[in-house]
Amino acid sequence: KTFLEIGVFHGVTARNICELLSQIHSGDFKYIGLDLFEKSKENLLEVIPNTEFKNPFKQIYFKYIKRQDPYSIEAVKELLKKFNSNIHLLKGNSNKILKKLDMKKIDFVFIDGGHDYKTVVNDLNNCKEVINFHGTVLCDDYNLGSAPGVKQAIDEFVLENNYKCEIICENRFAKIELS
């Protein structure tokens, strides 16, 4: 019933997850989304996703009609407004914020935030409680050639903690659970 997404980006996955959770749990669920949501002095070293759309209609829509950065927390809140009472968006760096969350209350984590080795290691280590309490952690971009640190961090984490790891969808996702 409680889903944590690390790396919300534009919120499309968040909306799809909320739709699914709403159907499964008859509207009784909690979605927590964590992302930087902007470029700032504090996160200069972080890789911010490319927010430029290849589709010119999307560019026009956000720039001239919405007058909104699609990566902003406000834009994501608006996209998820149907689920306003179920969502909690957290703005900041997962290296700091995850330590403050009560991970025992989370059933499922989707990790798709920072793709450098140290950030993935941090995110996984902070999600150990979820796995140990019979939850699941799903990591995106497992075998992404441009981010080899993701695969390395996941492989080491699974080996060190004797967890079960299933690689799914053509090496894109790593599903981590108790052995």
C-alpha cells in the first residue's frame, strides 16, 4: 500500500503507479515521490535529467501555454492532482532525505534517481529495511551503458546482503527481495 519512488522526473511513472495502486487498493494507498525537482546551488554536482522535449508540441505546451517547467514539483503535483490525498512529494537529494524516512512503513521502492555509483549505493543501503521487512526494491536502468555504476552498485549490494535479484525486461530492471 505504500510506494516510494526515488527519481520522479516529470511524474508520468508516478501517475501510472497511482492509477494502479488506486485500482488495487480501492483508493487506500500512499505514494511518496522523491526528486531534486530543480537545478540549484546545492545539487550542482548531480545529473539533472534533460527536460527538453523532442516533440515540438510538448515544448510549446509547457513553455507558452502552461508556462511551467515540467520537472518542477508544481508541475508534478498538478499531474497527480487526482490523487492529492494519497501523494507526498519530497524535494531534495536522496543522499540526505532517505535517512529521515521510516522505511519500515514502505512496501515497495522504485529506484530511478541518481545514476552514479555512490548515489545508487546510498539509495540501496537506505532501502535495506524495506527488503528485510518482506518488501521489494526495483531498480531501473540496471544495464544502462552510459551509467555502469548502477549495475556495479546493485550487483555488489545483492552479493553483500545475500538477497535474491531477478533481472527483468531485457536487462532494464533489477528486482531485489529476500532470498
